[in-house]
Amino acid sequence: MALPASDYAPPAPRDVLEAFLSMETPPGYRAELIDGEIIVTPPPDGNHETASSKIIQQIVRRSSMDLDLSANKGLITPSGRFIPDLTVGPEGAFADKEPWMSTEGVLLVVEVTSAHPVRDRTDKRKGYAAAGIPLYLLVDRQQRAVVLHSDPDTEACDYLIVHNASFGKDVPLPEPFNFDLETSSL
């Protein structure tokens, strides 16, 4: 039986979080809680995974410090529960952590756009900035650009510095990475 519109009340945020945490997704799908909305996405396509792989290879080969890299690590941000395509932290950053962890120690998150790029361009960018993650790298396949966001302002929920490069132009990754990310193969 449907309730009259006047009797409808949206679920309380705690109820949404409880529903989200109890969800089971089909194999390969992932669920995120972004600004109070549960988002379920299908497995990524091959081009998405190739872009992620090329970034991982460069970070592993060219970084001067020992790092841990995680594909699809659950992060708790002020805006919800996000699963970046790639999360990078110092060695040991993910050891003994629950499936959902705080962003403490995270150095870089990477998103490669899929069917709904606006979430990566705005909602996730603001959530990562609010969490104080130093670097957010967006591979925007629709705009054929790589965007590096740095210097997060946690109060404004945004990054103060943005470096935008078309595919084929290198993107300088600052400390602690200290190398130019090659984007021609993304």
C-alpha cells in the first residue's frame, strides 16, 4: 500500500547509512554513498582499466618512496563513503584497516570517469577536498583531459590549485611523487 505524498518522509541519514552498509552488490559492481545517495556502478570497461593500469605502472616505477596502492579501497569522507579507482598511501597505509577506512595518510586518489562523469568532477572532488586528501587526479575520458587537484581547503570543500592537461601533455605530480605523469597512453 502506497502512502499519500503528504505522509512520505525521506529516510533519515542514519537509516540510509545502515541500508548502504548492509547492501550486497552483484559481483564486480560497487556501491558508494555520495551526499546521502546510494550509487551502484557496474564493472568498468577495458579502456577505464587500461587508464588505471598505466597510472599504477608509472607510480610504481617512478616514485621515490615506498607506497601502497589499492584499487577500490573504501574511504570515509565527510560527504559519504567513496571508492576511488586508485588510492595511494605510504607503505603500510592500508594494513589492518577495515573495508571502510578514514582518509588519514592517503596521499593521492585517482578517478577515471565512466558513465556519470559529473560525480567525479564535482561531488567526489569536493568530498576528497573536505577529507583533506592532498592530491586528487581525475582522468576525464569524455573531455580527454587529466586534471590534478591539489592544496585542499577542507572548509570550502574544494581544491585551491587545479592543473588541467589535455591527453598527451604531462602532468607534474608534486611531493612526495616528484615526477611528470605521462598521459599519452591514457
